[in-house]
Amino acid sequence: VSDHDRWQPAAKPLAPSRAAATSSSHHERTWPVESLFFMRNDLLTCCVVPTKRYLLPHIGRTIQDIAVMTATELIHLSYDGNFQLETDAKVILCKVIQSNQDEPLPSDDVNDTTTLRVELQLDRTSMHPQGGGQPTDLGVIKSNIENDSAYTANIDKVTIDRASGIATHSGSVALSSSSDNNVATNELFPPNSSVKVTVDSANRQLLSECHTAGHVVDAAMARCDKLLPPTKGYHFLDGPYVEYKGSIDIKDREEFLSRLKEAYQQLINEDIHTQIQTLPVDEAEELCNRLAQNFNMKDFTSPSEENHPSVRVVTVAGWNCPCGGTHVKSTGVLKERGWGVKGLRCKKGVVRVRYGPSEEE
């Protein structure tokens, strides 16, 4: 229980009971769970604790409100979903984590605004959670989509629990009118209510370009016959780079950097289309490691797929790589901002290739 310090065990502890929870999103598989009971404000409440690590506890308001949370469906993982900026979803859980309503307002403040910090968990999302070297998507989640008085959460960070596959959307909700200020927090985004998730398109485009541009570095390295095992990709806008295990002789670095820059621009000019596919581990292994043993596929599988593990493989500029990020449709998209290789550094067995847009950006 994330808020365990506010919960007290029942006065007469109840022995855990065995139950079965079925999740349609996991191919109707049935998992054993244990039920724990708590007392809060004289209300008996049940918490379902699954025995599988990828199903998390979910607190209900009454003993009937028993639910098991399953992995969030990440729309961007498919090829079409990678370019989908909106999706309808259902609320699984909403938690208010901070409010400014208790802070004194200036005497001339006529807006009387209350800002709530919330965390939302949904059954599906079109937002990319931060991870894999790529920053979080930004966007909005709008409640009561058929209601004129819909509430909107401005999402500034999305994270994901890798063990459970559950994504958490963190953001703020502004309540400006007196009627809004009187609304109960559990009425903002009640469980099972419909919401619309909308990704900030400009931010997504820039982050997708940055990530694809990093993969083009891999393809350019291969074109220059430098197949070094990749160890890290930093696809943030404040100085992106890709690192490899190995070294380049100091006398060859200047010439190699020149060839790498040229190869990089060739790949952009060739306007090679991006491919995205989800494959069984053995097929992903064969595809991604056909030239060299660059990737350990176990690092790219999800615990929630332990029976039928798969790997999402993104092919950029002909280079196959296990990846969970978002990308642009082709390398030619990178031409407008002038993406290119910026520099090279070799230190302690690590080769770092810096890349980025043109200086005008």
C-alpha cells in the first residue's frame, strides 16, 4: 500500500484468503491472489495482493471494490500507435498527492484558484513514459469527455514500473471556480470513468527526432565498419549522445569522425523508412545480433511476459535495435532541423558520439 502510514490493520486480523483474479488483457489467464483487510475510519477495506509481481495492489473504498491492476497498454509500441497522439482510456486509479488549497491567497487574487497535483493510472495511454534514454511525453488527460465541465490534468511526467508494467501520469489540475473548489477529489477522475489522453505533438515530434537521430548514429557506425557494442543512449535534448564499448586509436579519430559525419548525412539523404515490430525473443536475437553480439535480449523483455517473452525491435536506417521509444517515419525527417554528428570522445574504453540538430536550433 503506497500510503501505508495512514492505514491500520484490522483490530482482529483476518487470515489471508486465496482467490482468483482474471485479466482479459492478459489473454484470460487466471492468477492466484491474497486478500488483506484493513480498517480505516471504521470502514473495512480490502486490498488484493497478487502473487505475481506484475500485478499490483489496488485499494477499494468498500469491501466490494476489489480490483487487480494490470499492465498499462502502451499505444506507442505498435507502428501505427507510434504516431497516434490521442486515445480514449479508462481510469484505474487517481491519487491527489498535493494541493495548494490550504495556502493563503493574496488579497487581490480574484481567481481563487486551487491547484491539485495528481497521479493517474489508466488502462491504456498514448503517452511515452520516461525511460530507455528518452524523456517523458507531455500532454493532457481530460475527464468527462461528454461534459462541458470536464476536468483537465496537465501531465508533465509519465513513469512506468518495469516489473508491473503500470504507467503513472503525474500532473496538475486547476480548479478555478467556487463550485469546482467544492468538488470531492475522488470525483475528478473516478475509477472506471472515461478520459481522453492527448500528447503534446510538438514535444513528441522533437523527442522522436532526437531518438531516431541517435539510432542513425548506430547505422552510421556500422556503415563505417565500426561495429562496437552499444552501451548507452542519451536521447535528451540537452546534449544527446550514444556510447559504445571499445576505443579508436588517437591517430585515427579525426579521419574517422569525418567519415562518420559523412555516413550520417548519407543515411538522412537516403530517406530510409523506419520499421517497428514486436518479435519473439529468438527472432529478435537473430535479427539484432546478426552482425555482432550487441544486445542481450533478456534486458529488453518485460516480467509481465515471462511465459511468452517478446521484444520490440525498431529498424532505423536499416539498423535493427531493441527499443521502446518513439521515432519518426524516416531518416529524411531529420533533414529539416539539420541533425548530425557533433563530436567524438574516447576515454577508458568508452567511445562517445555526440549528435544534435544544427546550431540554429
